[in-house]
Amino acid sequence: MAQTLHCLIDLHLHLDGSLSAETARVLAAMQGIELPRDAAELDRMLHCPAGCRDLNEYLACFTLPLSLLQTGDALREAARRLLTELADKGLLYAELRFAPQSHGQKGMSQEQAIQAVLAGMQEAPIPSRLILCAMRGADNEAANRETVQLAARYRGRGVAALDLAGAEAIFPTGQFAPLFALARELGVPFVVHAGEADGPESVAAALDMGPRRIGHGVRALEDPAVTARLARERVPLTVCPTSNLDTRVFDRLEDFPLRAMLDAGLVVTVNSDNMAVSGTDAGQELQRLTDCFGLRTEEVRQLLLNAADASFADESLKQQLRAAICRELAQERTEESC
């Protein structure tokens, strides 16, 4: 059912992890970069290996995509092409995220990188918002603070929020409390990757900082108190099941705690994370969960409505998204009740 839907939303989608092989070749040709001629070899370079052991190894898959995204023209074209692909897959809205500090290998500034991605998004066929990622690291505090300041400068001009991404188990979430204090001071909403490579304590630390959403958050289920807090505070989770399998958070999709999250009253949304690295998209993720857990139409509709409500879209666009979801997933209640 989900694969044929045309009312999909993706709130957790990394630009660099979502370059198709076709887009990679276009970007390489633009810059005179040599790529393998063999399609299978290129796919292997863009896709998470079957033997991936953890998040740190998964993150190594971003080396090639990042090398192709070191000019403004490349970033602009990548954003435009990705959103066009999403429209073809039935998405009505998406929130792209990227770390502008990761695109300066050839001298591009963070601000120039942001401007390039925003330009590509404006040329795309569906509405979208941009989330700027600060990165977990030991020596990039100044770069992270610059990202926060740029998020404040461009908020309302295409940029919606700040995020924290990277090696969660190596650089614990709580270490970044001062960064999010700056975001709060500047009035920048934020989301946080937490509860993926690290446990429920990471989710608790993120909640203490006041996020609008938690990226992944699935390991919160290991602690009933953290799970109850998520339910009580109604902080949405942007879950990405295939990515969690790739990084060995779970061994099988059947182990993914979707039913436990729904039974606990958590606000769950379904997303792709990295379309190329994980070889998936939002529709496929929803279909896999539907097949695995026997989701009813009402449950699929609620997951999609959760995404509309949790998005950084303005209220007018949210209403349009809700109406489209309710129209496509025929229901007994009226559209107004959505």
C-alpha cells in the first residue's frame, strides 16, 4: 500500500547520503572527477556494505558523496535533483539536512554552501525546508557555533532548524549542551540525533536541551522512564528502520520496536535517513513496516499525519499536507478532523 501512496513526507533525509548513482555521475562530470565506469562498483561506493558493523563504519560511506559536493554548483544541482526524485516517488514535502562545515574542502564557506542548497531547493517541484547539522567532534566547536549563527541568520529564509549529527557513541549528546544553549538564545529550533549508536541516556540528554524532535530515538525503549518522558512531552521521533539495521542497532526488522513505540503512545514518523547509503526511500520504509507489523490503514494514516504535524512547514502548508493524506487514505472521519 505505502509504495503507491502520493502523500508521503520525509523529515529525516541527509543530502550527502542520498545521492543516486545518476546524480553522482552528473556531479562528477560537472567537476571533472573520475568515477568507476562499472555501475555495480559505483553502487558499492555509494551504498552501505552488507558487513557494516556500526554507525562509525556506516559514516565512512559518505566519503565519496562528500567529495562530489564541494562546489556551490554541485550542491545546488544535488538538492534540486534529490527533491525532483522525491516528487517522482510520491512525496509532497521533505526536510533536507546537511552539515555546511563539511563542504569547505575547496574553500567554500558555510554560508556559501547554505545559499547553494537553498537555491537548488527553490528550483524543485515540491516544498521543502533545510536543517543545518552541527557535527559531533573534538575540534570543531568554532565551526559548530558558526552553523548555529547561520541557522539564525537564514531562519525563515528556507532554513528551519539546527541538528546535531555524527558519531554519537564517541561524542556523547550531553557534551553539546552549550551549543544548544546558544541555539535557544538565538531563537533557533533544533532537532537532535540521539538514541541510535548510544542508549536511552543520550535521548534523556537531548530532551533536557529542549528539542522539537529526536532523530531516531529508538533506544529510548531500553529505559521505561525515558520512554514515558517522550510520551509525556510529545516529542516526535523521526525513525529510519533500514538505517538502524545497517548500523546494527537491530539485527532484524522484526526487532525494530515499532509496536512498543506505538503502544507507549510515542509520536512516531517514518523516514529514509540516507536514500543511497541505505538503499531506500520513505515509501519503501513505510511499506516494510506495514508488511512486517501488519499496520492498518488507520495506523499508516496516523504515521503520516504525525509527520505533517511534526514538520517545520507553516500552518497553511501543514493543513494542505493533512488534507492530502486524508484524501488519499480514505477514512470514515472528515478531512477537518485530520
